[in-house]
Amino acid sequence: MADDKLPKDTLKETLSRLFRPLQKEAQLPTTMEELQAGLDLSPRSPFDVVLDQRLKALESQVEELKGRVNGLMALVAGAVVVQIVLGFFRT
């Protein structure tokens, strides 16, 4: 019965041979430069260039709108605080 078992060294060798192909395939980029080297993000057509320009313009308009909304919310919150403080002094 003891002869049916594989020696530890044989088992380790077999497992290492099994996992070698997985280790070679699983090499992922570790730095941002390696990641960007494999990507080609250049526009493929004039339509892509125009689309990129429109998206950038839209992003800037959304950022401006967010700033205005944040300012408006701060103004409303300030007005509420002022009304609460004035309410304390009226009584």
C-alpha cells in the first residue's frame, strides 16, 4: 500500500509542470508605461477626432454647470442659516 503513493518530489515536479503555462500567460503589466505601450488610443477616423473635441467641450460645460449648481446650493444653504438666525432674534 505504501508503494502506491507518489514521493513528495515527484508530486512537486508534476504540480510545477502544470502551473508553468499559467504563470507564463498571467504576466500582466505592472507599470502605467507598460499598460499604455500596449494600447493604441489614437483616433481611427476624422469622425473620432470631431467626437473627441465635442466630448471635451461637453465635459468643460458640465464642469462649469456643476460649479454653478454648487454655488447656488451654497447660496440657498446660507439663506436658510440667515433665516434661522433672524428667527431667534425676532422672538
